Amino acid sequence: MTLTKNSEAPLHTDLENPRSSGHILPMRTATVKRTTGETDVEVSLNLDGTGICTAATGIPFLDHMLHQISSHGLIDLEVRATGDIEIDDHHTNEDVGITIGQALTKALGDRKGIVRFGHFFAPLDEALVQVTLDFSGRPHLSYGLEIPTQRVGTYDTQLVREFFVAVVNHSQMTLHIRQLDGINSHHIIEATFKAFARAVRMAVEIDPRRASTIPSSKGVL
Ligand SMILES: [Mn+2]
């Protein structure tokens, strides 16, 4: 469940790590707790992490996907949720998405210095999914997945869209998801989360040429 990696990692020099070149930047972390009549969710994340993940939402397939976000996004992510899964997974799935979106917003702060845009094509065997995103301040989702089965394990595949709607609305992200190929539902969804993770990683990187300005011609995101 929890992966740690550190002891063998080489030390970065100042030249290799833009976050340590010139000025010292704090780790971009956030913790958000959200409680409703339906769910209780706590998310902690570190955008400058190494992919350490604990995911315990009560929805095994969602946990598997959260591990993709962490591992491929190099985001340390801890998600704990209890919800009314005796009804179905809908509320818990959505509220995990909302809380992750809020944690992203909190960790990014004023979004100074970030690359802002991110994109990635992820293959997983026969599946190929493209994710393009922009931490624009304007929530928008274009969702182009055609998942062929109603369920993967016990997970309702309609909830993939619900998860990303929640993340988009609460991180104020513009997100386009395109499925270029794929037959197997598990592969299509997992390729989506991998592509999303890599696109987020690209977008939240600090651009050393941008220094600490806000990446918008309007001066605000
Ligand atoms: Mn898998």
C-alpha cells in the first residue's frame, strides 16, 4: 500500500533542480478535510513529492487509480475516506475528487512560476489515451472516453467521469481527455489516470525561466 523510495536516489545539484536554483522554494503541500452527511474525506498531498501513496477510500479500483496519480505524477498522496458505500460508490468517489481538487488548489496557491499547461499520451497495451490540461482558473471538462463495460470489478465505470468533473471544478482546471484506442475497460481507465498524472506533473513544474511570476498575460489565474 505504501511505497517509499529515497535512500538510493542521487542527490540533485542546484543545476539539476530548478526549485533549488537561485532561491529556496517551500514544498507545495496541502491537507484538506471535508465532511458531509454522506462522506468523510481527508487528502494530504505534496506536489514536489516522489510518488509515495496511501489510498484507502473503501473503493478498491479508485485506490488503484489514485496510486497511478501519485506514482506517475510524482505527487505524495494520502487519501482516506469513509462514505456511504452501502448505497453505492457514487458519493465517496465524487467527494474524493472534490477534496483532491481542493487540495490541488490549496497546494498551488497563486500558481506563480508553474508551467501551467500539461499534456501526455499514455498507452496501456491496446489502450491509448491523451490528456491535455491547463491550470487556467476556468473549470472545463471535455470527456472523450468510451468505456465498453458498465463495471470494472465492483467499480461503476460511469464514476470515472464523475471523478474528473469533481477534480476539474475544485481545482479550476481545463481538462480534455481523448481516447484514441482501447478495448479493455481497465486499460482505458488506467491509461487515462496515467496520462492525467503525467500531464499534471508537467503543468505544476516550476518553469525556471518564469521565475516567480504568474503564467498568464492577464497576470492572474
Ligand atoms: Mn491496473
